[in-house]
Amino acid sequence: MFGLAGIVKIVYDFVTYSDPSSVVSGSTPSSTPTEMRTPTPVLSATMIPNGPPATVTFTAPEQTARVSFQGKKNQHVNLQIERASAVFSIFAPGATVPFDSGEVDSGERYFSGAISLPDNGIYTVMVDPQDTGVEELNISLYDIPPKTIEIIPGGDPLAVDLAPGQTASLIFDVTEARSVSLTIQGDCCAWAKLYNADGDLVRENTTADTFLEPRFFAREGRYALVVNPEPQFEGDSSYSADYSGRVAVHLYDVRPIIDTILLNGPPVTVDLAKPGQIAMVSFEGQANQSVSLTITVTGCCIPVSLDGPDGRYLDSAVVGIRESSIAVSDTIGPMILSDDGTYTITVDPNFADTGEATLTLSRK
């Protein structure tokens, strides 16, 4: 067991050096060295995962520190070093060659990212400061086991708390193509990557108010959303305190609203209450009919389009004001229908907008 984390003891390694010039070839060196080098104290400290930081203060040039901790095989940890400019190396139990290393600039906060420990036992972090002045260094250790969580489309929002460098994999099934949408919000700086059932990367975004619309879920199968609060750019080794915190994920069931409308019949209102949800309203038309479609929208900005029986685009309008309680109306037409058959009105809000649209179809 370790003592209190962060308590530093000074270990003096007194090493004597003989002056090579005082040794005559073939003779026995004198037992009294002709030159003694002033010993440099090696600082020693211990730390525990998720405990307080160990603090070491370098007071002499060429001074180094050994910081140890107890680890387990396959344990995932993240090392944080801040304040001092230093090079560090991590040694497994009994090893003479480091299995990981890094460097931190003065004044920065450095996170190693997830490190998988190779064995059970006591690990040593050797710290070699790069400045010659008096410097204080704080070093912390986080236990960051990966999280795997099953989520259900249409369920409650899920809040995931992440330590620095910790990852979370949110797993869910899409049973009908384009039937779900996803919102991600976070109080930490993190990246979210969406993978489909084949393991292909579909999309990646930061977790700052991200919306993934149904088109990103174009295939049925099992998806994984991997959230990782650490830099994703090559060479970006600097972290801030924001690389930890809470990420909120909401997976919506957004199967389209299907309805019909009659020429000169009552208005049809569609309530698009879920981000990414659309409505498809159809009517039967005849060639040479003159029709007009009036759209009234409240709460958001909605593109509305009209397609012919063969799926060909005919006309469209963008109606409404985002996040407004004011009802806004616009009209498509009048237009002369070219064919007999079923015409489709598609109501598709922008981005993650939600709101209500009322359609009125009249014959002119």
C-alpha cells in the first residue's frame, strides 16, 4: 500500500566518482577518491488513481523525480501533468525500458490519453524537468475504464459522465432505415464518432450541440456512438480542464408522419415534435386540375415540397421563423397538374427544428 498521495520524500543517491587522471595504468586505484561530485537529490512520490495530485518541487539542476502507483493488467489510466516543463517516461513493474513517454511545456496541462497497463504491480513515472530554475510539478492519475451503454430509440435522454481521456460507446439498433435521429450536448470538449454495423465511420462531430439527422442512419443494423473527450488532431497534445464532464445523448424515434389530404377538404395539421421528423401528406389529383397549397407554420422554419406521381419535383416553399410563436403562411401554386395519380407533400424542418404545420389544399 502507498502512503498519502502527493507526499514527497527526498532520496539522496550519493555517487562517488574517481578522477581518471589519478589512476596509473596497472596500479590499484586509491581507496580515497580525488574528486567528489555533489549528490543531486532524486524526488520520490506516490499517487493513487482518482486521488489528489502528487506534487514535486525541483530545486536543483539535473534533479529528477520518481512517481509510483499501483496498477493492474489491462487497466486503463490517464496521466495528467501540469505547470512544469518536463519529459516523462512510464515504466512497467520491473522494467528497465519505458513502455510510454511524453513531454509537456511549461504552464500547460498535459494528458497522456488512455493508457492500457501491461501487467500487475508498481509502475514508475520518471520525470525529467527541462528548465534549470525552481519549478513545481503536479501529476495526477485517473482510472478511466471504457463505458459501454445500450440506448433505445425513443427512450429518455442519457447523461454520461466522463473523466479526462475516458471513452463511452453508446450502442443502439436501427430496425428501419432513417427512422432515428440523434442530438448530443456536452459541457466538455469532446468528439463523437458514429459507426454503422460494418464498423464504417459514418459521421464525426464535436459534442457541442450536435444533431445527426435520419439520413446518417440509412441502413438497418447496430450502430455505435463513441464519445472521446480528447484532442483528435495529430500533434495536439495540450489539454484543458474542459476535456472531462457530462455528455447528454438523446436518440429519437422519428418514423415519418403519414397522412392524406382532400382537395377542398378540411386542413391537415402535422405536429413535428421530434428533431429530424418529417411528414408526408398525399392527395389524389387529375391532369389539368388547378390546385393551390397553403402552408401555415408555427415554431420553426420548414421547407415544404410537392412531388408528382412519378416522384418528380414540382415546386416548394420555405415557411416560418425559427423559434418563433408567430404563425407564418405561404402558398404553393396555383398550378396545373400534369398527370393523374398520387401527389406527395413533404414537410421537412431544417436541422433539429421542431414545430407545427397546417396544410390546406384547394382547387382553383
